[in-house]
Amino acid sequence: MAKSRSDIIGDIEAYIGRNGARFGEWYVGVTGGPKATLFKAHKVKEKGDAWVVRLAKDEYESRDIAEYFITTRGTKGAVGSGRDTDLYVYAYKRKPYTKP
């Protein structure tokens, strides 16, 4: 179920706080397929790595949330290509083997 912008931001900020609170070590993005994006494209390990996914109400809100983390919190990341299927906001703690 989709959450509000403030709920998603709060969830992700809390998750980052519990898993190494330096925002610059994290990557935030948007996608329509979070599992493929995280585990195949970014090479995040499903077990053992710190990652989180939240469903936004629409692609505009998901991009707005990613933009907030990139510009305000200083994470690495991308707001996506503007596809209307990019409803998921994801974040992961970057490791030497993740892309990027």
C-alpha cells in the first residue's frame, strides 16, 4: 500500500539512522521494479546488506522523495527517467561491490 511523502521520508530516514546514519554513504533512487534494480542492477545483496523500499502514490511523489534525499540529505542517487511506473523509492548503503 502506498504511503504519504512524509511517511516514506520518515521511514527511510529512520532506517538509515538504524543502519549507519551517514547519508553520504547511501544511494536513493526510484524504480518500477525494486528487486531487479537493487539486486541485479546495483548488485546489492538481498541478505546482509542494508536496503529499504517504499511504495509512493505516484511517480511524481517518488521522484520528489528521491530528490529530497539527494539534495537535502546528501545521498547519492538518481530521480529516474520519468517513467510512470517508477512508483517505488529505494535506498541502500553503498558498498565497494555495489553499482554505483
